[in-house]
Amino acid sequence: MRWATVGGSLTLSGPTRERVEQFVRPLYAGLDGEETFSRVARVRSRVQRIDAGAEVDAEVLELLILFHGVIGRLGSLGRQGRLDLFLGNLGLAPSVSRRVRGGLRRLATDPRTVEEMLVHDAVLLEESGVAAAARRLMVAGRRRVPLERALARLDPGPPAVRYSTPGGAAAGAERRHGAKEWIESLRRTVAEENESPQSAIASPASDEYTNDR
């Protein structure tokens, strides 16, 4: 095992890391073809900020970070499954493979080790804050959800109780507070614009333009 503190070296050896990245990159492509592998770097950065003094198994932590977003596309997480065979071919110790597979199974709902809790909280932070709320609003727009309805349902992010580490809970609370203020401000702005005289004047013109076409 390669032990390190968060904020220190969290990477696998160069060739091993390249092989893992080649394996997971296609799995991070969304159904619409959008590349989402960039979230790996964001989660890694958040892990390093949550608790810079935690002692971790660097290999296990890095592998959890690399695989966290594609768990549903890895097939069986059991022994002799696709992931187990891949990790074995990398020359990693069986104990590393076992901890990674177990960690991925528990990551979303029941993180137990320091490595699992750090990645779990970093993923929750990805779902919290203004940027995450804006992404959800954009998704609602692509689905043609009316703006007022989308704003009414917009989630600022997970509550502090869902985090597993003090650092994650503190960062999450701050991001959630900022998102709440942004959402409330946006709701007020939309409501004011919908009630303004300009909106009432613009609507007939818009209808007329549509009828002419």
C-alpha cells in the first residue's frame, strides 16, 4: 500500500494511471455523447480540500476517484467480475482490488473507510452550490420544463447531514447557502419581470409575430 496524506501524492504510477484512464474515459461519455471525464479532476480537487491531514491509501483513493462516476457501467463489482479482472491485470495487490470494489459498492449510501468518505463527500459537493444548480436548470430547459416550475423545484444541494466528514459538511453547507440565495434571487427576478408592464406589452407583439409567420 502507498500511504500518503490528502494534499500529498494521490496518483498511481504513470503507466498504471494511463491504463485506468483509457479504460474509464469512454465510460464517462453521456448518452448524448457529452464528455464528462472532467468531473474526475474536480472530485480529486475537492478531496484535497476537505481534509488535508487525513492519512489514506493513495492507490485506493485514486482508484475510487477515477471509477466513482461510472459505477453503473462497470458490470459486476464482485470477485472475477470485469473490474476485478482489470485491476488484477494492472498488477495491483488483491487487497487493493477488494477495497476498491467494496468501496464503490458502498460509496453512495454507506461509505466506511476514510477513502470512501472523502470521495463520497467530494461527489456530494459536485451536486451542491450555484454551478450545480445552474446545471440542473439547464437540464430542465433542455427538457422544456417551464422556467417557473423548474425554479420552484430547483435543489440547492444536499443538506449537511448527508456528508460523512466535518470538512465536507462545512463546505457543503457554505455551497448550499450560496445556491439558496442565488435561486431566491433568480425567482424574484423572474417573478418581477413576469409582472412588469413591459411583459404585458410584449406578449401581443409576440403573438402577432407568430400569427404572421
